[in-house]
Amino acid sequence: MSEDILVERDGAVTTITLNRPQSRNAINLGMYKEIPKIAASVDADPAVKVVVLRGAGTKAFAAGADIHEFEEVRGDAESARSYNEYVAAAEHALEGIAKPTIAMVHGFCIGGGCGLALTCDFRFGDTNARFGITPAKLGLVYSLESTKRLVDLVGPAQAKWILFSGLHIDADRALRVGLVEAVHDPDTLESATTEFAATLVSRAQFSVRSTKEIIRRITAGQAEEDDHTRHLRNSSFDTADYAEGVRAFMEKRAPRFA
């Protein structure tokens, strides 16, 4: 693994850090290639219950894809198609993590950086956060999957404003339109994210992960129960966590889930 992405676990929370602060954590092709392996690793680790994605430092989450390598890795249609496949694979891998994911956004979150943040379940930003998706400034077209993630969060009209204009939106507007779930001062963002991650760790993990899967199916268009969703719901009654949750409620104490 290169030093451009750091992976650190603290208890049940793993933090993935885009580690190129000298370039505002711009994402190069090598990083996109690494992300699926990292996502698979944290998903397979039973000690990990929550994943936090962030950029190094407090100036930027990620200022986008590394434009300095575009002539080399996106110089023609064939190489651009290959590049786009790596980007899509990275985004799909992060989105596919079964555990809750939180993007912690300091400062700039632009282009490909915003694309990665959109794959997470939650986005917490600081008051200096600036979001933008800029294909219209580069003569590019955003993928259907990536566009759908944006539309699912902010609705079609706001998605059109963001994508057609390529303009940046500040943290206040991002909160109003639903692009982020919370905004904090720069010096308290990390502690607020850590506190929320700890809350998720304390919950029944079968409930959290099953609900994430059901919501994923709903956003993919499923509207009726099927055997899988019915199994998720019914099997929860057989878990030790359900027994502990009921017992804790009756005893008026906090549950201690396995």
C-alpha cells in the first residue's frame, strides 16, 4: 500500500485517510486502484464496525482527481475509459461496504473527492467546507451511478444546479439541500464525527447493517418485500442482540450488544 492512503483502526472504527496534503489530497490513479482492496479489507475485518473517510489535514477532503496526470492517464478515449472504470470501481467498493461509513469533510470537497464522499452513508462537514462537481468545466459527463447518488441526496433540481453550473456551494447550503447531515466548527468536526461513530458502534450491528442493505435496495428501486428482506427482518428475532435489547429495556439500562 502506498503512503497516499493511510488506514488506521482505533477500537471498532477504521479511518481511511486520503494522504496528499501537498496537493489538497487530489486523488491519483494509484489511489483509485487501491481503494477497492482497502474497502474489501475493512469490510472483512470483524473488529471494524464503522469506517470514516477523510482527507489529511484540515484544508481539504479532496480537491478532485489529480489533473496533473490527466494527459498521461486520460489522454485519449481508450485510456479515459480505463481510468473511468477504476474510478467507478473505487466508488462502488466504498458504497458497497456493509458497515456504516462517514465522510468527514474539512475544506474543499470537489469533483472526484465529492464523488467519494457521496458513496458514504453520512457526510459531516466543517464550516469551511466547499462542495463542487465540475464536469461541465472540463467538457466531461458524470456517470449515471455517480449522478444518481447526487440526485438521491439533493433531488433533481439541486443536482442540475450543481452539475450544470460547476459552481461551489458552501457548508450552509450543503446542509440545507441535504448534501451533508451536519456542519461543525473546524476544531470540533473530528470530535463530533468520533462521537457519532461511537454511537453507531454501540448499536446492534445486525440491525444497522441489515437496515443499510434494505435502504440500498429501496434506493435501487425495490418497493416490495422479497425473501431476502423478509429473512433479514424475521431473523433479527433470533439474535442475541435482540434478547439483550429487550432485557436492557426492561431493566432500564443501556444495552450491551455483542
